[in-house]
Amino acid sequence: MAHAHHNHAGHGHHHGASDNIKVAFFLNLGFTLLEIVGGLWINSVAILSDALHDLGDSLSLGLAWYFEKVAKRERDEYYTFGYKRFSLLGAVINSVILLVGSFFVLSEAIPRILDPQPVNAAGMVGFAILGILVNGAAALRLKSGESLNQKAVRLHLLEDVLGWVAVLAGGIVLYFFDFPVIDPLLSVAITLYVLYNVIQNLRQSMKIFLQATPSNVNLQDVTLRLEQMPDVKSVHDLHVWTLDGTYNVLTLHAVVEDTLQLPQAEELKKKMRAAMADMDIQHITVELEASGEECSHQGLL
């Protein structure tokens, strides 16, 4: 499924990453279209729900490939924080498409549990074997990739292989036994799994869009670390958010000793930046205040 942290290819492997994702994308998309036709012809909702799973992966791959390029652009006057957040947009678009697709597949599959329809079992087995081979080939293509992007995509493709193994098992059972209800049951199981992942991803993406504190940053620890520094009496008006799930931003006001001179103040800011970099915060903006000074932001937030 589309995970919000798809879009951060390692710099050393950038061209390889892009090319591998491109190959996997076209392989997956071509196969997804074949699956939709095949699922309708074989009359199997399990194949259609796996087609949805694969469509989700094709979209993740395509959007990851496109937004990875956009997210690498330098910041400009329109986007002063840069384009990192565009990678998230891909995850949200993908999630919405998959939500709609999941409800469509469930609306087809659930009535069939009550009224099972005959399924072409041999076709189902054939398609499942093809599915295992195509997704396996795409996963192998990304096997050497070290970037987070390629690792996430590889996990998806392996998930797809497991989905097809389930369809293969269902097809074999149907081939030997007259038990057509297994097809819609498989379909519902696969679709619920897809939905579970989509909802998890959407929650992650929404947290980032709504500027929640990143899950790997503990505000109390940050405050403690800063207040333990010599010259710092206290910190307030502390805000931490993340641009794309990996690049974290912090702004704060620090009350310092009245006797602090400019060179010492610069030194203190350097120390603060170094300490925050250790805590996985990449961008920090500090405003220093003397202890008697009234903070203009207090009371506003």
C-alpha cells in the first residue's frame, strides 16, 4: 500500500532508483489492466480485488516516481520551504483512489457471499501464477535498491506476491471442490487488508499536513535538552513539525542570561542546532530573549 514515506531516494542511487521504479511501474500497470479484463472474464472478484491491490501499487510507483522528481526541486519564492511536501500529495491521491476502489470491490464481493457465482478455476490458477511471476520479477528488479523509496516499493510487491499466493490457493481449492463462496471470501479478506493499510497511510499523511509533532520527536526531551544548556534559563513558544515525514522543523524562544554578548549568543545557537540535529531535527529557528523582556507571542497561542 501507499506509505507516506515513499519518496526519498538515496542520492547515490538516484538514477538507478528512478529507472528501477519506472520499470516496476510499467510492469505493474500493464499487468493490472490485464488483471481487470481477466477478472471480469474469469468472473472472479478475488482477482478483481488483487487487481485493486496492484492498481494501488502502480499508482504508488507512478506517483513516487513523479513526485520524487518534484520533491527534489530547490525552494523558491512560491514554496519557501521547498517542494518536499509534494511527495505526500502522491500518498494522499493514491489513498483516496484506493478507498473508492475498495468500496467498489466490497459492493461486488459481499452480495456474492450470499449468492456465489461459478468461477473459472483453471483461469484463476493461471492468473495467480502469472501474478506471482510478474510481481516477483518487479520485486527482484528493486532488490539491489538501497533507497527508502525502493525498499518501500519492494515490500509492496512482496505483499502482492502473497496476495496472489492466496488467490492461487483459492483457485486450486475451487478446481477440485465445488466451493464457489471461497472467491468472494478471499476478495473481502484482500480488500479489507488494502483498506487497513490505506487508512493507516491517510492517518500518517493527515498528521503531517496538520503539522502534528513528529512521532520520533519527544517535546519534553527537546525542552529538557535545551534548558540544560548553560546560559539558557527557559524555553517557550516551541513548535515542531515535519515537512514530509523525514525533514523536521523547530522554532522556539529561549530566555537567556542578561549578560550574554553577541559572540556568545551565536555560539549558543550553534550548540542548540548541533543538539537538535542529534535529535533528528534538521531545521531550527531560535529567538533569544533577555529574562526581563516581554515575549510578544505569549498569550497569542
